[in-house]
Amino acid sequence: MLKTHGCGILREEHIGQTVTLAGWVNRRRDMGGVIFIDLRDSTGIAQVVIDSGKNDVDFPTAEKVRNEYVLQVRGTVDPRMEGMQNPNLPTGAVELTVTEINILNPSKPVPIQVDKDAGEDESLRLKYRYLDLRRERMQRNLRIRHAAIKYIRDFLDQRNFIEIETPILFKSTPEGARDYLVPSRVHPGKFYALPQSPQQLKQLLMVAGYENYFQVARCFRDEDQRADRQPEFTQMDLEMSFVERDDILDLIEAMTIGMVEHTSVIPLASKEFPRISYRDAMERYGSDRPDIRFDMELVDLSDIMKDSAFKVFASNAKAGKPTKAICAKGCGHYSRKDMADLEDFAKKQGAKGLAYLAIDPKTEQVKGPIAKFFTTEQLDAIMTKMGAEVGDLIMLSSDDKMVVYSVLGELRLEMGRRLGLTTNTSLNFCWVIDFPLFEEGMEDGHYAPSHHMFTAPQRDHIPLLDSDPHAVLSEQYDLVCNGFEVSGGSIRIHERPLQRKIMELIGFSIEEAQDQFGHMLEAFEYGAPPHGGIAQGLDRLIALMAGEPNIREVMAFPKNQNATDLMADAPSFVVQKQLDDLNIAHAGAAIEAVEAAENGE
Ligand code: ASP
């Protein structure tokens, strides 16, 4: 080794020892005759002192040193002078008095500052990711990531799970996103698909008798990059045979609690993960990913509206369209302009307008454009139901239930943000269970699965598949943390006839089902055990545990929001020979079009 100790491990107990350190110059201060360097390696930072008056040290070399030079220094560990200790640094009581200094490699002036976050543009950070990754924050994040994944592996290993790798070059998997396709050279015109998840393969492993499987699996989905998504991401993928829903929930709960307790910066809010039905989640939070860090629940006011003089809401109530509301504490003073902004926000979620009532903090009277339509008793009843007090703001939505959920669900989150109720100070987990098997509405005359087509309907709901498929509840479960879906899974269908039936409802003809999933359907005929599983989105979970706002902060080499790797400039054009080998004819035209656009033609 070119060093005897890590920079970050020097302590008072090392005083008097001769040690060799190697690392990067985090910062240097030239005091004229004495140079102080903060030398950094992956263990931390040590102060090294090059004193021109001591030890015949090669001072001219020390004078050449700049930030991010790679150095090797040898010397003795000394106590820092009285008053010069740095209690914020683990090595802050000592320093290295250098006898020998060696520049192992110089560095150009760096385009981003490594020793502190200077608020650079993210694209610059991603272009120079290898420099960005030197920073303390990123080193910490990737260590948390390592620790979390190690915890999972150890936890599952102790419970007799085995990790099995499944192929990356595979066949289209139905997770609802677009596939990344890989052209086959050997089979002209044919393509592999990169797995959106190992779903089919893990189910086939159950048929194969591996009762407890897991994998830290890379998944690929060609989705629009809006929001916080990555084309490739990592999930903890798990499948078990002979299990029921609660076996999986209990296992994942124990694993998640342990992982957070051992590796998270942000603590758990509670070891109890409430189990909320999909219906309750929608009714109370307007979302199937309820953010339970705060209350502000949706309250149903349809009964009061039925008899009110507010025609739109009254007739909605009679037509079975709900009126619901949320109460934002202390927002009764909002101006017309504030309310106009919130109305715009609500319209983006599908609202036609935004009705509201406020209890004026000064007059203590209920005000708002719709107040005149209600009797005093009705207003009292509304305020009582909402638990509203002087100074509060009530926002109402009346429409088809899905519109009401989306409008009030998003308004609730917006008000939560405005009121500082969504800070990342703890991790609040809950399960959502009892999802409908199919989404509301139809797609091209067919049902769309809420989770994926391998999810089992609840046993006693199977007869409803013939009479009222939309009423069928499934064995799907999602784990939600601070409003993010961090895991999702289900008990699966393991019988061929039922799987065929669901495929039919989803709109697969017999030929299509055979063509795409013939291997699954056939496997189900050779004694497939009852089974179920789950996948945990590790990038998101780790970002939450590290207190980071997005998943790119916990991935070593993420793509930007345009699915581009700015460091390596991927995706990129390839040479014609490669395209010819793959029988790809049209790329040439695409390349010319891009080049023409770049040349402003
Ligand atoms: N394959 C599913 C997903 O990736 C998870 C599961 O059902 O196990 O979301």
C-alpha cells in the first residue's frame, strides 16, 4: 500500500507515530513558510503541515500543490497547538508534521468545487460526476446505499432466501411502461427487451421450486422522464411460495424497520405501519400513496350539499357525485390573489373551479363567494364536520369521485407543503391494501390491470370477474413512505385457466397470449405453487433515508431528466458498420436529421 493509515482515522492515540498518508488536497492554506493542507481520502480528512523550517522538508514541492492534487505524505502525528483543535472534525485534535512529500499526480483546476457544495448547476455536477462523487455528501450517500443493500442481503440470507440473477436480455414484460429493445444480430429483425422487472422470471423460479427468492435487480423502463424517474433503476425483488398476503407484509415490514434503524439518517416515525384499504386511502387522502405525515383529511359534505341552495353541488349530490373538502388550518386570511393561484393549481388537477369558505380571523364570520348559498345551520354543520376554527380555510370539490380525489389530494399536499407539514424529518410508512384488480374505466374496450396481469383477484371476488370486473378487489399491496410508493407487490395467479381469463379481460387474444406468455401459461400446468412477492424501489427508499430530494443523489452515475448521461454523452451515434451488423436501416436518416438540426439547417 502507498499509505499506512486512512486520513480520517488519525486520533490522539496515534500521537508520536510515524505514518504515511495518501489522498487528495481538499484545501490548502499558504501561511508563508508554513503550508497547511487538508488531505482527504475515502476515510475522511487529516490536517498536514509542511513547515519550511522543519525536517528538511521539500518545501518547493509543497508550494506547487493545488486543490485536488494527489499526494503522498510521510511524517509524525502531533497534537495540534492549544486553541487550534477542530472539534467538528474526527481528526481535529491532531495533525501530521510532514517529513516527506510526494506529488503522485497533479490536477487541473477543477470545474466544480469538491470541498464544498457551491450550488453548481446539476448538469455540471453530472458532467463531472467523478468529481462530484468525491464530495462528502455523495460519499455519504453511496455508503448509505451500500449499507442498506447489505442489510437487505444479510436479513434475507438469514431467512433462507437465495439471490438468483435473472437475464437482462429477455422478452417484453408487462409492467406498463415502454420496453428498451436490443436488436439481435444473430436473428435479423428480432429484438430482446430489457426487463422492466424480473416479474415473469421470479414466478418461474417459484414453479422451479426455489421457495424464497430475492434479487437486487436492475430494471429498465422507457418512460417519460418527467418527475423523478430514471430509465434504469434498482429494486429489491422478492418472491415466495406457499405464502399469504400478511406473510409478505410482515416480512417486508421487519426488513424495512431494521434497514431504517441500521442505515438511515432520517429516523422512523413509528414501527407500526398502518394498513389502509385503497378505498380509505382515496376517501381520506385522495391518493393511493397517502402522505400520512399530516392529517388534513378529505371530509365528505355531500349530505349537507344535498339540501343546499348551491345548485351545482346539490344536483351533484343527487346524481351521486360527491362533494368533499379539506380544512387548511390558519389559512383563512388568504387573499383573492392567493385563492386565484390555488384555483389555477386545482384546475391543473381537473377541477372546473375552486369553491372555498373561510372563517375570517378578524370578524370571525364565514366568508367566501359561495357562503351566501348556505343557511347559518348548514355553515355551522360544515364547520363542525370539518373541525374548522376561526382563521381556517375550507376548500371544496364536487365532481366525479376520481376528479374530487385528484383535486383535493393534490391541494392537500400543496397546503401541506405551504404549512411546512411535509418536511423530511421522519419516515412515515403505511401499507395500502385491497386495491381494485382493474383500473377505473376501460382502454380500447378492455380492462387495465391496476398492478400487473399476474396479480390474483381476492378468492371470494373471482365470481365477480364475470358479472362486474370493476368491483373485483385484488391481492395487491403497496408500501408507501412520505407520499412515495416505495414497494409494490401481490399474491399471484398460479392457475392457468384464471390467468387466461384475466389476459382475456385485459384484451389479449389466445394467439397473443400464447405468443407473449406461452412459457408462463405452460409452466402453470406443471404444478405451479401458490406464490406471491413484492419489489422495493431502492433508489427512492435510499433517497428518503438519506434525506435527499431526488433519486439521482443516491445513484453513482444517473442520467439527467432527459435520459442522457452527460458525462459519457450516452446515448450516442454509432458507426454505420454496427448498424449494418444489426440490420438497422433507418438510423442513417435519423442521424442526418439530427446533424442538420444541429447545424441549424
Ligand atoms: N414486478 C412488480 C414491479 O416491478 C413488483 C411485484 O409485483 O413483485 O413493480
